[in-house]
Amino acid sequence: MGGDKPVKRIAILAAALLMAMLTACSSPLGGNVEEMLEAPKLSQDQTLVVEELNRYIGGSAKLQYPRQGEFLSPFVFRDLNGDGVQEAVVFYSRDAAGATSQYVEIALLAKTEDKWSVLWNEEGLGTEVDSVRFGSMYGTDVSTLIVGYANANLSDKYLAVYRYEEESGCLQRTDQRGYYEYALADFTGSGADDLVVLSSATEEEPMRVTLLAVKDQTLQKVTSVRLDSLLQSCAQIRTSLFGEEYSLVIDGLTSGGTLASEQLYFDRESGRLVSYSDRLGVDLPTLTTRVGTMLSSRDVDEDGSVEIPVVLGNVSAFSTEQRMQWVSFYDFASIETYQNNFEKETVQPGSQIPSVLPLPTEQPQSTPPVQSGPVSSIPPEGQAVPEEVQPEQQEGQLEPTNERAFGLADLSYGYYVRLPLSWKNRVTVERLGSRSWCLVDTASGETLLAVQILGSDERLTGNGPKYGRTEDYTQVAAVGRYRIFVRVRPDTGIDEAEILGGVLVLS
């Protein structure tokens, strides 16, 4: 074991545990957020704000926690007027004795020296706070607050847009409307944030996306488009940035319970929202349909662009359980043309998985040659990799420009192992018992990587040709009551830390 390996493993483990904690915080658990918290202690400023709020309403304020989003506290401290001093936005409801309705209220407070005072107070649009966002819809120097309200059953949601008024020092509600989901970004390229509102599907028409922008100090509709009818409901909505162009990625549930994705951008020439399906000449919702609903679109390489997963095929070793799949994540905004070079079918051991997208634009738009015979093998353990067999140095093996991640998704245990693109078409999966598995070089039969999935009271298995040594395993994730351990053969010519650090928790 190398001298720096323990340090590296500790760093990877810490990152994995942090990921698990973050995932747990964002999972769709039942009940209100405030019910899951154990009476958090208030800071000094929070305590003073509550005392002033109680004095102002002449009763007791019950704090209301947003259900999702970046801000999960009933207190939001933010410098709204740019003077270097933070104001406080508070969401609360009144106790039964002092309440005129059950709706949430929102208050704005300012601090002078050590004293807080209420500048503005207003009743919201629902009994719950769904989410809170800040933007700059009215210009970069004007703060905009967007609040999503909901009723207790979460079936009815209403969006309120508040603009900070410099002269009065108050918030003014400038727009309100029903919504299903929403997103905020500069889609039109105006320099200010635009608002995208997604409405739910009805019997008459599918989900609709409406783009709104501020014109003449008024929020106005720019364009609206219906989504593909394959998407019946919204599972997730995210903004993606490629170059200077924002786009909208929507993961939707189909009537069959599968997941499919659509990606829209604002075409400045036509003034319309357009699907990347039109630009690429392919049906994105159909192409991206996947059984695993946990395979959501995400920024896998942390470059600001959201990648959409495409299932290349099922893993034959687990085909009866439909448990594991070959999955690549693609950035569809980074290309101008598209070639459908694969058919989604069960991938048998050793069969080729052609690239789904074309070569870099400076190369001819053709499919990389697929070998019909055995691929060059990775040498036995202990031998160095000859330079001439490195896939990235072979002619015709250029990687697609927008295939950001290739790997294996384990849908039963909720994780994704990111693999080198150079291993594509060269490896197959073998089972190691009921849960664990290994990755084998198809030509040589050598084990490249092994994964063990253990319960809380189980120990690593080792000292076998497939398992390897137990001391070479690193815990990379914890999903529910299971721990995920990975061993990478050290002489494959691949950065071990890149694989160990690239394991994603999907749940």
C-alpha cells in the first residue's frame, strides 16, 4: 500500500459521507421540515427578530420552514439594498388566538445598531412555504424575492414575486400566479433574470412551460410551449449553462412510471422556447427514457452544464433483476448535430457499446469504428500498460465531445460508478455473490475493479482472484443501511482516485 493511500482514502471517505448527508437532507421525506428538526437553538439575531415580531403582532409567531430549495430556514438574512447591512426576511404564522387566517405571513425587518424593527409585513398565498429564491429580475441593482407558497396537501401552489423598493425600504408584490415548478435564469440574454413557470398536465393538454421577463418594469409573458406528452408530471427542473446560453432541463415521469427528459432553450431569432430535439433532429424524451427513476439529470462534471443520462443497455449478469445498467451522461447543449449510433438493448458480455454521439466537430461526423474481434487487453496485474495500447492514443478512438460520464448504475442499491471512457467496449460485469460484483477486461479476463456492498454488521471478503485483498478496498459511499466499498487494480494506467471519488449516490 502506497504511503499516501491512507490520506487519500480518508479524503474520499469524508467526501462520500458528506454526499450521503446532503442526499439525506434533500430526500422527499414525509412531514413538514420543521417536524424533522429538534428545536434548533436560535442565534442572537434570530432571537431578537422573533422578540420584535412578537411585539409587532401582539402575540406569538410560529416560524414556518420552507420545504425545499436553497433556503430551508424561516430566517433569511440578506443585504437587499446594497448598503452592507443585512435585512431579515421571516416566514411565520400566528397562534390560533391572534390569527385572522391560517396563511403564512412574511415580514421584512431592518437592524439599527442592536435593535430590529419591522418595516413591512404581508400575508402570503398559502398555508406552507414551498421554496424561497432571490434574483435580479428588475435589474442587477434591484433585489427580487420569489416565494413559492402551497397548501397543506401540496396540490395547489402559488408563486409570488416581490421587488425591493429602495425609497420605502419595503417589499412590493409585483406578480402572483399558480405554478407546478419554476426556474430562474437569464434565458433571453437580457442581463436580468427571467422566470420560467411550469404548469401541470391536464386532461386537455400536457405540461406547459411559460417564459416571463420584465419589460417596462412589468413582468410579461415572452413565450409558452407545450412539453412532449410523454412527460406526465415533473420530477425535477434545473437550469443549465453552456457558454453564455442558459437552458432548462426537465425530468418528467411518464404514464408507465419511467423517467424521461426534455431540454429547452430560448431561440433569440424566433423569440420562442425550442427543444434541443429540434436542433439535433432527435426525440430527446424518447432517447432519454429510463426505468430507474433515481437516474436524474445532474451536473456530473461540475462545469455548470446539466447532463442527461442515457441508458446504453442492461448488464446481462443482473438482467433477471433489471438491477444494473450501462449509463452515460450527455451534454446535449454542446453539439449542433446528432447521430443515433446505438440501439437500446440488453448488452451481452463483451459486446460493443458504440458511442451515442458524433466525434469532435473538427473531425468528420462519422461513427468511431467498432471492432468485431477481441479488443486489446489490459496486461496481467503487476505489468505496466504498454504505451501503444492506450485507447486515447489509438486512431479512431477519439472521445465524443459531450459524453461527460460513462459508467454503471446500480438501481437496487442507489449508486453510480463512473468509469474511464477508455474502458468502454472493453469490459464486462461478473457477479460476486448476491450483491457484490467485479469488472473484468473482456479480452484478458483480468479483474480491473471490484465492488462489495455490505450491511452494517458484515465484513469485507478478500484474498481471492476476483476479490483481491481486503486492505485495498475503500468505502466510497453509504446508501441506507449499506456501505459501498471499491477496489481498483493499481496497474491499469487509470487514476484510482478519479474512480473512487467519482461514485455518485443516486437516491
